Amino acid sequence: MLRLSLAALGAALAVAATAGAAPPPSLLHPSSLKAKAPAVYSVAFTTTKGTFVVTVHRALAPHGADRFYNLVRAKFFDGVTFFRVVKGFVVQFGISGTPKVAAAWQTAVIPDDPVKGSNARSTITYADAGPNTRTTQVFVNLGNNAQLDSKGFAPFGSVTKGMNVVDKLYGGYGDQPTGDQQQITQQGNAFLKKHFPKLDSIVTARLVS
């Protein structure tokens, strides 16, 4: 269900401005983003529905925590759409709204981490396409999804503030956009705005002290 194809918005003016800006050059060169994450760090996601905070514990999943840290520092998530919202299950995001950035990260995989925590409500985990294929897509568990633990989905943190905001993200399309990941990758936010205009988006994602 959470496996994704390797081939693979809000209407707020702030989101549109973010999406229209030129991406930081580092986002076109994934191999340049190799910083080691702190043992614990937090990220504030400002969205079209409000703000929520994710706290990451590197000990849970070091490879995943490091990748997430680098993505946030490079502003990868700015303008990204929550393209899959299945109430009671997951909120999934992580395909860049800028096609050339999405293309650059398609094969920038990281090794799997052993599962050290359970996919309980509010935890955040990478989606993948099988063993050792994690790139940039993650999901927040909206319910207790412990059935994912044995399938290799390793949580690396959790929403520690604003879970009510995550619960409010538009879920009227359910799984529908998930089958269009190739189009999302190739056409970016323009595709989502045309076909799924009610989806919510991230305005900014920033590290917080």
C-alpha cells in the first residue's frame, strides 16, 4: 500500500510564490547533501492548514534521519503537496513540486534502517518501492499502523505538536493521486493544481531550536 513507483495545493499565495521560486542549487545535486543529523532535532512545517512540528530521533533510523535533515536544510519541502491523505491511515508527501528537482532525487536512494519503533499514530516514516529504495517520500501515521512494522517501515520521529493540523489536511481524494506519481514527478505542482486543486501544501519546513 505504501510502496511507490521509482518513476514516480494549496491555493494560498505563499505556496504559489514558493513553488514559483527557483530551487536552491543544492537540490539539483543530492550527492552534495550528506550532513550528519543531530541526535535529536525538530522541524516546523507551516502548511495551508496551520503548523505542526516533527521531532526526529536519529537513533531510531540514522539513514532516514540524516536524509530528512538534509532535505529540510536545503528547503526541499517548501511548496510540496500532501498528495495522499487517507483518513485513519496516513498522510503522504515528499515529491518536489519542481520537476527538475523531483527528477534529481528519483534515484538518490538511502539504505534501509532496521525497524526500532512501531508505526503508531503521529509517527513519521519513509515510503519506499522495496528494499533500499527510500528517497524523499515520507508519511505520517494517522492511526495505529503496527502492521507496517514487519514490512520494514522504520519510523524516524513523530509529530510532537500540531497533530490536529495533520488531521485537518484535505483527504477528499484519498488514495486517488497515488496512482499518478509519475505525472506528479514529471509535471510538478501544476499537475496537482489542475487535477486535485483542494489538496493542502507545505509553505515552509524549517529546523527549530
